[in-house]
Amino acid sequence: LMTSMKSVTALVMSASPPKAVVVSVQVKPERVDDFMEVIKEDVIGSTEREDGGCLRFDVLRDQSDPTKFMFYEVYKDDAAMARHKETPHYKLWTDFKNSGGVISQTAVKTDAIFFGSRL
């Protein structure tokens, strides 16, 4: 088992892993409905209109606070992530933030090492 894990780790580390970002956001309570429309468009645009650059885009809602959300986005590479930020659906998100709909946001960029079934 240890030898096979080392082999998998070496394989994953030698390849260029997909790029992921984990975003935590709190939305103003009175803007949650607007947010839901905007983020739905961002997800659909990202997963269906970006020519395969966005591999995954999940939106999660906190069970204890309906104004808190997390996004888990995975992109083929850094270039795909950069292209995403130039799309009309991403602009909807930035416009929403600029309109004051977001209370707070944090984002952590990562490498998607063990992404889905990519072992």
C-alpha cells in the first residue's frame, strides 16, 4: 500500500494539477435572492460556456446561516482561471459585489491534488 501511495503521489505531483479556489462569502440578508440569481448564472456560464476550462463549480450554503455560502471552483489551469474572470457571467458576480451585496469574502487558491476520480 505504501509503495502504491508513493507512486500515486509522484504521478500527481509530476503532472500539472488543476487549479481550484475555495471562496467563502456572506451576503446581505436582503440581497440573498439577487445573489442566488447571479451565482446561478455564474455557475451555468462557467460550466457550460467556457469550453471545458471550468471543470467544476459547486455552491454550498451554510445550514446554520442562510446568508453564508462557499464556492468550490476547479479550472483546467491558471489560464482557464484567468479567462473565467473575463467572462460576462463573472462580470455579473463582480457587479453584484460592487453594488454592496456582499458583507465579507475570502478566497483561497489551491492545487486540486486529488480531484474527483483523478487518482
